Amino acid sequence: MKTHYYLIILLVINVYNCKHSVESDCTLKQLKVTATAYNSLSYQTNSNPTITAFGDSLKPGLRYIAVSRDLLDSGLVHNTKVKIQGFDSLFTVKDKMNRRWRKRIDIYMGNDVKKAKKWGKKKLKIEYCIETNDSLSKENV
């Protein structure tokens, strides 16, 4: 019985430490952006519509976004997880948009053009986490 008690205490301490270290290793950022939607169709992208500007393959049904290139400088880099206002789950930065766009994200909607058109264009808030220098130096150790 004592062994179970000690194991539970160790588990609680480990969970607390992991949660605490994750929170302290990044800085939460919030931005107001214009959100549109896109599909993996050549007339919306290019002649190879399932390959992103980062070289990733798009798969319908997964939660990906493209970001305007100015947002890359704001920490929204490749594979960053993003919380988008109005959605319960996180999206992953997998593509970047044409240089003409500013403060904009494009939500990937597979091949469902009707869904993308219905989404339209909205101003909303996004949240994401930027790793601090401490966490980057820990990875290099």
C-alpha cells in the first residue's frame, strides 16, 4: 500500500513539473488576423497543389494552415501549433502564402470548395506559443 502511495506522489510531482516546464519554456502570443480558406486544387495554388511551400504533403481532413510571410517573423514558423478562435482543436502551420498578403492565415479545407466558400473571410484572434531561448538551449544540450 505504501508503494502505491509513493508512486502516486511521484506521478503528481512529475505531471506538475512537466506542466510547469512547458509553460515556462514558451511565450504565448496572440494576434488578430484575417482568416480565409483554401483547397488543394491547382487553380487555387499551383500545378502541384498537394505540396506546400515548405515541402509538406497536404492530406484532406487534417488541420493545417498557411500563413502570410510577415507572420513567419512573428514566430508562426513551420510546424507551429495554432489555436484559432472558434475552433476546439489546434492547427499546424504547414504552408506559406504569397508575399502580397499581410496578417493573414489560410485554413486548409481539403478539396471541399463549398466549405471554403462558406467560411469566407473573417477577422479573428489566433494564439500560439513561441519557444524561449531557455528551451532552445535545453534542446541543444
